[in-house]
Amino acid sequence: MSSAASAIQEDDIEAQTIAMTRKRCESPGTIIVCVLPASEDFHNSKALRVALEADPTGSRTLGVVTKVDLLPPTGDFASKMNASRPGDMKLPGHGLLAVCSKPPSSSGALADRTEREWFREHPQLKSLHSDQWGMDTLSQRLVRIQRGLIGQDLPRKIDEVSQHLDSVRHTLREMPPRTVSNEQKQRLLSTAIGASSVNFYELCMAMDTCYDREMHVAARTQESCRDFSAKVEVRVPDFLSDELRDEIAGQLGESSGVYLNNFIHGNVFRRLVKKHFERPLAEEAKALVAAVVGVVKHALSQVLHQALSSSSAAASHERLADRLIASAHSLVDEEMEAALRTTSEIVRSEMRSPFTQDALYDDTLALFERLAFGDATKSAESDNFFPASFLIASSVDCKADRSDAPLCAPNAANVRKLQASLHVYKQIVLRRTSDSIPMLVRERLLFALHDRLAPDFSSTTLCCCPIYTRSLSM
């Protein structure tokens, strides 16, 4: 640095030299060796200050005090080496090391002996500890510092190299293969289109290895199906509540002599089912279809972009990906309309002709009658079907019907019976539609759609990619 600085003819040579030295010292892989003349007050050295600014812990800094062989017999050199004087700068880490200005002229064991003798016999040096002086100690300490820096920096370097290699691999994978013929381009394009169809099927069946959560078609559609069931259940009222009892009584009117199990075939039952089930089922089914359509369209767009981005044949026709995505979305819209029509038919059938062969209906209503006309307080076996408060109130009304109560009592008893019937039928309808409607939506928008994708992709490619068309005709 001295020779370089002397060649620069400027007024701020010292500032430039310090700036250049500081820049070198700031590098975390640099070993900083501060060379300090023994005859000077090296604790006030600018070099030492610069080193400690860049390396406050002293983990890669070593102070080397030179020209100790020129020291007079008396002085405070040992105190300076040990930083024991007030105001001395403490050098953490590896500290200070003293060496002779010129190595002994001899070599090998004789040189080592001469150096040891010098430090052990000089009045100011003999009080120093053996690890504070000597060229051998300097070499060992530099090796130790270097080993520590390598140990700290090696994992980072390994990570940098690994990241660079990963980047290179990714770049190589993304590079389109060089094609030399239309046949090769057609084969690559066919492979890419076929792969997109397979990838979509794997997403539908949860067989994929994709980390993008929005691409997991199976999981996202399952979430939408669960939401459909939960929302319908929330929107259909509790037929056992007192609020519904008044409405049911108004619909029922005089129904004396109507058997409980025949309620399901009556107009009153159908009117109540239509009023309270139709809108929740129809609207939530439509929302389910819309949710699944959104998931499927997003997945198809991503799958096609990924499959075609690596195909040089597709890259030569800029609009091919857009055309394929538009065509796929058109198929989704067609399947959406089919799903909406079929779900509407299911809801319409549920509303026009309430029906069940589920044994739960007859068994639960038989349990209700047994408890209503027996001891309603002993209702442990009905805890999963009827609240105790409802059973006790129903028992009062039903027993009044059998004890020549006033004319209003039979009507009240039938209201209770119809409440129970609607309550059980609600569980059956929810259980039935929670399977049938989501299953139909998944069938149309996932699997029926997948069956149509590959042929549609091929026909779309034939229309808009001349290379593909010419290759097939050869």
C-alpha cells in the first residue's frame, strides 16, 4: 500500500490509503495483520483502530509487533504488550505477537534456538510468555485464524454453489429442446398436451406433487362440498322449535285421524318441505358449482401454461396456450351448465315428491310415539333425536288427545307429530343431498370434463398450429 500510495500525487493520499485499507478489512474472509513497530506507542495506531472497526471481536485480527531486537534494555514494552497501562487499547481475540525485525541468519534448530535465546535473555522481552513471541507462534496463529474463517465461511460457500447449480439446472430444464424437423415438433407438442391432461387428472385424484395450495383440485373441491352441506343445514330451520310450531299448526289445520306415517305423503308436509328446503338446496348447490368451476379453471390454466412453456413447438405459436385455455374453459362452462341442470332436477324431485326408504324415518317416529304416549321423562334413548323439553310438551298434547280433551288438543297433538316427522325427514334429506349433489358436481366438473380434455386439446391444436397439422398429414 505504501508504494501504491506514493505513486498517487494527490493531497488526500492518506485518506485514500485509509479508505482502501478499510475496504479490504471489511471483507469477512480477510485476515487482518496489523504490523506495529515496537519502538512506537502502537496502542494509538491508526491501523489498529481501522482493524477493530472492521473486526470488533478480533476473531480475524492479529497485531504483529516488529523490530523488538532494536529495543533498549530498559522500558515498558512488556506492559504495552499486555495492555496493562491506563489507556492502552485492548485487542480482543488473538492479541499481540512480537517478532524480530530480521530472522536469524541460521536455519532449522539453530535458528529456533537463536530466536528463543534472544527473547529469553533480552531484559525487556524475557518477561513475555512463550505464546507472545516468535515466528513459529506467528505461523501457528495465522493457520488457526485461517482455519476458523474457512470453517465459518465454508457452509455459506456451499450454499452459494448449491443455489447456483440449482439455478443452472432450472435454466437447462426450461430451455426448449432443439428441434430440427416438423415431426419432432409435433411429437413434443403432443407430449406436452398429453402431459397437461394427465397432470389435471392427478390434481383431481390428489396424486400430484404440486406445492401450490390453489392447485390442489381434490382438496379444494372437498372443502367446497363440506361447505355446501354445512350451509344447507344452517339455513333449514329447526322444526322442533316453538317458532315453527305455530307455522305448522296454521298449515295443518284440522287433521284429526291422520296417521303419523302418512304425513310424508300429504300436501301439508310437501308445502313445508318446499318452503324450507328448496331455496337453501338450490342456492347452495349453485354456489357449490361456481366454487368448483373456479378451482378447475385456475388449475387448467396453470397446467397448460406449465406444460406448453417448455415446448419449442408451442413457443413458435404464441397464441396456442391462450387458445387451449379458452377451449378448456369453454368445456368447463358446458359441464357447469350440465351440473346446474342435474342439481336442479335433484332439488325439484326432493320438493315435488318427498320420499324415503331409510329405516331411520319409521324407527325414529316409532320411538317418538312410544315416548310421547309413555313416560317422556325417561328419554335417554332419544337424546340423539329429540330434546327432552320437546318430548315432555309433546307427551302432554298427545295424551290429551286420548283423554277426551277439548277440540284444540287433537290439533296440538298432530302438530307435534308433524314436527317430529319433519325433523326426522330433515336429517334424511341433508344426509342424502350432502352426498348426491356434491358427487354429481364432482363427476361433471372433474371426471367427465377430464374425459373430454385430451380430444378437445388435439382438435384445438389442429386448428391453430400449422406445424402440428402438416406433421399429422405426412
